[in-house]
Amino acid sequence: MRIPPLYHKPAWQRFLAGMAIGGMISWFVFLYIFGEWHEKYSKEIKLQKEEIAELRNDKKIWQEEFKELNNKNRAQLTIQDIKIKIINSDKYKLDSYSVYVIENEINDDIHMMMAKDLDTVHKSQDLIKKIIENKIFKVNEKRYRVEVKVMTIYTTLSVHLEIMLD
């Protein structure tokens, strides 16, 4: 078998040369376009990576601030102070020291509520009332009882009491 003698026909030679030159030109065009696309997408990926890193840093900052705010809110939602006030101490002509002693004893009895969360204190407000009202105080050789009139539960546990003879 023999290869046909196409070198005698210049039309075929031009056709094959044109195919070779066209193939090389199209290959260079392909390489140029592919290179441009590759460069464009590489820049885009780099920008996206930078943006992702920046967003992650922002997320960390927000999470830290959120944790700090949660801790502050948690501290605000606990009993931080207890205030006891006897309303009618002048009815029985008690001096300020006697009132102070009674208030201090009551404060010592319910001091366990300090640093408890508001929900726990609210659920145990009946217990607090019973602790306060069931105690008898001896002042100047007289026995007194107290009755809870107003109890306010917030970051400060505020209790207003009326005193009466036992």
C-alpha cells in the first residue's frame, strides 16, 4: 500500500498547511483565553478568601461581645442586694437601733437568696415570707412579730415589713 502522491497537487498542500496553521492559531487563542479566565478566577478566589477571613474575624469579635453581654445580663438577673425596711416602727416607739437589729436579723435569715437568679427567688417567695413571719424578735423585753406587706423581687430584693406585738 502506498501513500497517495499529494505533494504534486498544491491545493491539498495549502489545505493541510492551512489546517496546521489554523490549529496552532486556535491553540494559542485557547491558551490566551484560558489564561485570562484562570487569572480572573484566581483573583476572585483570592478576594473571596480575604473576605471570608475578614468575616470570620468579625464573627469572633461579635461572639466575644455577645458573651460579655450575656455575662453582664446574667449578673443583672441575679439578686445583688437585699433591703429590709420596717414601715411602722414609730407606732411602737422603737428606737433606730432596735429597728436596725431587727432588720439585720431578718437580713441574716434571708441572706441565702443573695446571688440567686430571679426565677429561683420568685419561686421561693412564699418560703421567704414564712421565714420572716414565723420569727419572733425580742426587743426591750417585748416580743414582736413582723408581717410582710410588700416584697419586690428584682436585682434588689426589697422587703417592706410591718411590726406588731406578739
